[in-house]
Amino acid sequence: METLKVGVIGTGKHGCRYIDHIQNDIYKMELHSICSRKAKPSDGSFRVFNDHKDMVRSDLDAVIIATPTGTHFEIAMDAIEAGKHVLVEKPMAVNSEQCRKMIHSSRKNSVKLMVAQTLRYNPTIIKLKQMMKDHGPIKSISMEQHLEPPDREWLYNKDMAGGGVLLNTGVHIFDTIRSLTDSNIVPRSCKIDNILNKHLDDVAFGSFVLSNGIEGTFSTSRYHQARRREITLKFKECEIFADAMRDFIILKEKNDINFVKVTGEKRAIVPLLEDLRDSILKNRPPSISGKEGLEAVKTCNEFYNLS
């Protein structure tokens, strides 16, 4: 297999990004097909399906699932059982049980299962993890992510979304914290509320302790007009503030304040797709495994149980 033939299931905002990058930016990856009920006829360079079951029976190598959260499990299981490698958008699934079944089936069918936790490729997050090594163990961690109200109807539908902001945005926070600290999250408290979304939570905040004893807090919402994604780390001798939306880091040491402007690849889907390609073509473990996707969803479920 010299070139990876990939199908994209879902042609909404995220799905179109995958399609664009596969066609223009990823070496040794070919857009084999797309699947959408609303898909228009192709120009001939790729196939068009209206049913994912037909797509996964075709001669492609892998599928990318960029559909509403509530549909991830069924589509992923159909693809895996058809022997196709899978990259699934976050959250991996609605609950831990679904995630575990996806992992088990991927092992049984000897295919790769990767989760699109794209914040791991954010240049500010990458730089922050590098800086953490220079300042000893952290004392506490706090992360916030606030976004505008959803513009996709399915995010107001519980069956389609699987949950509110705690699930669909919280997975970013919890996966990032686990990645930065190499520790699992043990939830302590959580509050959720509805501000604009009458059907699902659009604000959530809580506290936790990491498996290594570090304490932390989080907050997330989807009713702000301005986007924010911020992380604060406290060490014995200093404090680091990272703005992963505006790409800068501030390091406070005693009387010194240092400002670091971060540069790097901001199109997180590009390195994500490159990792997917290399995982399959070079037969190595995915950089973000199903197990890691499970941990993020499991943490969301545990916070919901406390709310």
C-alpha cells in the first residue's frame, strides 16, 4: 500500500476541512470517497455515497468519521467490522461502554482506531509541554475553554449530540490535561447549567485531583461571543499562563515576566492526518489511541454523574 485511500463520512464543517486537507496537503493520502445524505455529485476524482454501509464495503483503506457524536458508535463499528481503519472525531462516542466496544472490535479485526483530539497538535499546547520540563513538578492546573453558541442544529439535540458542552467540549480539556501531566483525572465536583441551550448543558465547571496528587479546576461554556482557551499552571517558583487561542505564553518568575509568542502549524488537522497515514502505512500504534479517547469520555461521564 503506497497511497492511503480514505473516505470521509460527514460533510459538515469538520468533514469539509478533512476533505480539503486530504486533497491539498497530505502526501500519500488520496480522497477515495465522501459520504453524506446531502452530498452533491463528484467531479469524478472521488466517489460519493449516501449510506456509510455502502462506503465501508468499498475498496478504501480507512474512514474518517466527522458526523454528530451520537452516530459515531454505529458508523465506527460498521467500518471496523468491514476491516477499515478508523479516525473518529472527538468525542470518540457517547459513553465508556461504546468506547470499549470500539476498542475491542478494532483489536479483534486488526485495524487502527484513532481519535481526533486535535488540541494535542496546537502549537501553544506543544510549547507549554516543553516549558513544563524546565520548572519541576506542578502544584496545580486550571483550564478554561469558552466558545460561541453552536451553529449546528444537532448540538441542540440530545440523541444526536449525546450530551452538552461538558461532553462535546470537555473532552478537549480533559484530554489536554492528561496529555500535559501524564496523569488520569479523578473528578471531585461539577456543576452544569443551561444559559441559552434549552435542551443541553452549555456551561460546566468543576474540580478534580490527578492520579499524581495535583489539584485542578476546569470551566467550559458555549454562550460567549469571544472564544477563549486558557491554561494556568502553578509551580513552586513560578506560574505559567498559556493562551492556546491567541498563541502566546506568559512565564512569571519572582519579579520577572516573560512573554513568549508561539509559532507553528495552526492547522491541527494536517499533522493529525499525517499521523493517521504513518500509523497505517508504517504499521505503528496511533498517536492518539482509542484507549485515550475512552479516558476522555469516561472523565466526562464521571463529571456528569457528579453534577
